[in-house]
Amino acid sequence: MNMSAALSGAVSFLTATRFHIRDLSRETSDVALNLITPIFYACIAYFLHVAGGRQQNLADLMIGAGLMGMWSSIMFGAGTVIKAQRYQGTLEFLLGSPKRFSSIIIPITTAASVFGAASMLLTLLWGVVVFDVRVDLAHVPGMTLAALVTTLAMGCFGLLIAALFVQARRAESMASPMIAPLWMLSGILVPVSGLIEPLRPVSRVLPMSWGAEAVRAAATGSPYWFGLASCAATGVVYLLVGSWAINVVARRSRDKGEVNLW
Amino acid sequence: MVTRSQPHIYTQVISCWNTSFLSFRALFNWLAPRHFVLAMVATPIMELIFFAFLGSNLGVEDARFFLLGGAMLAACTPSIAGGVMALTSERHFGTFEHILVSRRSRSYLLLMRAVPYSFMGIVASVLTLAGGMIALRVLLSPRHLIMFIALLFLGCLSSAFFGMALGVLGLVASNVFLLMNVAISTISIGAALVVPLSVLPKWVQVTSHVLPVRHVAQAVREMGSQDFKGAILWNAGSEVLVAAVWALVMLASFSRLESRMRREG
């Protein structure tokens, strides 16, 4: 692939992502729910923190609550991506497009992930304003970088979720019970070391657990490059696996004439 | 001129029960049990496990606290959502006008509608409780289980009336489902279902008295303590009062809305 093709692909991805962010923003109640729900998580985390004698770092809890919101955005946003396109009557056009199906879906899952990043930012701001959380301004660039990489990696993870939920008519019902276990496994509020031993390796394959580590480390000024690199690496793996899975599903459905079942 | 007398109260109640049960079957979109189990049982079980895990890591309360809180939250969700949908879905499916032209007493008709949704809340809660007990290895004695269900029915009724009051609002305002989700999240904190009541700010503790399930939660937390009998009577009475207030709010706002609709066409 030459440089201009890569640049053209990046521009195309950014344009499509911006388009889908605008598309998802049309439903104001969904946007509001995405942004408000993590604030409730933050309040629960705060009150449990107070009840537990304020032993944990409050900034970590606020970041964790925001990341809980990102999980919800990804699971519902990416899980229902096919259903949403079917509902809008655009699924057939997307499937008929000459581009690879995965390159059409990834901007949508990334847009969902961007909403998750926005909810994380809002939750952190809520923590700063309401719960007097201290964030050192010198650490903000590192946190922003870590959040950006986590957002992109979670967008890639969303591609796999979209592929898994392709034929699910009630994708929300299926996504809903999966969210809390993912909160636990990715160690966003309680560190992975708090998990039972057999579950710890599972958390290592989730980009969110590396991303959460990187954001938390960046917030305290600790080294975060390893977490960031691992987050990016797992994101790339999910991009490849998710692209392969969704392209296979799309091709099989076209071959067997099952697109109407989507 | 032909005049028609109002049917006997008993006939009205039976008839309203039948229509409320039929409307419940028609409007509540959980006709496939799999979807109900995924959304209303599996999700709360996973959430209560998460909160128990979080609580144990932060050194807050014990697994029983989160088990009971999670089970009560599982009861709230279908009761409130059902209450909202009992009215908004009638309009969505184009059957709301049929209610408006009915000569049945609005009070019976609307009050009865809360009952099936309350039972659904109980079913969701009991299944969640069973799953939670297995997952967290916490057992409730049969006596406490019966008390829990009896108390929870009051909480489900007040939740359903609260949901119906939101549903009346949903007839004139958009985004009522956003409001419903915010309300459920508020109840999870304000009614002390997932956090201890003592850590909430004083103003939250005071204002939370109007929230459904708040008093039931307090009574349930007292189960097994020395002065449980006094607490149960006081809190059950308070929950009945909260249910009555929300029922009145719902009836009054529905009546006002109906007269406005008739006046303005």
C-alpha cells in the first residue's frame, strides 16, 4: 500500500466517523442517556468510596465510572449497529457497497466509542466539580493520549461485537447482561488483581483493561507507555479479527441469500 | 331517553382486572421469555454480582446487602417500565382513544393496571434473588424470603404507580424513556439499594422518602434485627402511603390531561 492510498483511507475513515457521530447525535435522548448514566455510576462509586473509608484514589474511581459508560456505549452502540441500519433502511445499501463491509462498519463502532470517551470526560468533570477530585493539569496530555488510544481500540473491539450480533433481532437484550461482567473483567473500578486467579488472563485480552491502566497511570504521572502500547496492540488484533469475522458473515449471507435475516 | 346505570363496584373491579391483564399481555413487549430473562433477570444478576464485588473490594457492607439491594432494583425496573408503557404504549399502538371513550371508572381502570406489572416485578426479583443467592453463596431463610416478597409487593406497587405517573407525562412530553432511566438510577441511589443510606447527604436522605421502594428497602435491611417488627410496620405503612401518593398524582394528572384533551379536541 502506498502513502497516498493510506492517507486516502485515513481521510475516508475520519469523514465516515464524523458522519456517524453526527448521525448518532440526532437522537438526543440516546446521547443524553449515554452521558448521564456514567454520572450515576460515578455517584455510586463515590458513595461506596465514602462508606469504605475513602481508601481508594477517587480520581481512579471517576475514570473507572467513565469507562463503565464507554463499555455501555460500545456494547449497545456496536451491538445494535446492524439493527440500527436495518431500522433506517440503509443496511442493503451498505451491504451492496463495493467497499469491504468491515471498512463501512468500523467508523460506526468508532463513533459509538467516541460517545463513550465523551461520557468519560463528562464523568471526570463531574468528579472534579462535585466530588472535589484533583487532577494535575500537567498530566492532562498523557490522559488525553491514553483516552484517545483506548477509544480507537474499543472501536476496533466493537467491530467484533457487531459481527457477533449480526443476526440478533434483540441485540440490546443480549448486550445488556454482558456489560457488568466486562466491567469486572477489565478492572476499571477494581484492579484486575482483585479478580479470582483463573479470570485474570481473560482481562489481558481486553483492550479496555490495558486502556484503563494507561489512563489511570497517566492521571497519576506514572509510566503509562506499556499499557498504552498493549491497548493499541490488542486493538489491532481486534481490528483484524473483527474485520475478518464481519466480512465472512457478510459474504456468507450474500452467498446463501440470507441478508434478509439480518 | 335511555339511561344506563353504573355497574356494581365488584363488577367494575373484576372487569378492570381482566382488561388490565389483557393489556399487560398485549403491551408489555416481553412476549418471548428469553428476552425477559436476558433483560430483566440476567442483567440484574450480573449487576448485583458486580456491585457485591465492588463493595467487597472497597470494604463496604456484605454480600447480603448487595444481594437484597440488587433483587429490589430488579423488581423496580419492570414495575416502573411497565407503568410507563401501560400508558405510552396504548398511544403507540393506537388504542389510547379506546380508553378515553370507555365508560369504565378511570380510577379502577388505571389503578388495576399497576397490578400485573407489580407481579412481573416480583417474578423478576425472585428469579434475580435465586440467581444471586447461588452466585454469592448467601442464603435467606424461608421466613425472610416470604417477608421479602410480601414487602416487595408494596414497593412494586408504588414503583408501578410512579411509572404510570411518568407515563402520563410521556403522553405530553417526549423523551419519557430517558426520564424513566434517570428515575431508576436515582432510585438505586436514593432508595439505598446499592449504597448505604447513611453515606448519602442529608438532603438526599430527606427527599428520598418520596421515592418508591425506599421504605421497603429500609424494612428489608432490618430483617432479622431485634426491633424488626416495629420497623416493618412503620416502613410498610410508609410505603403504602408513598404508593397512594403516586397513585393520586397519576390519577389527578391523567384526569387533568383527559379534560384538556376533551376541551381542546
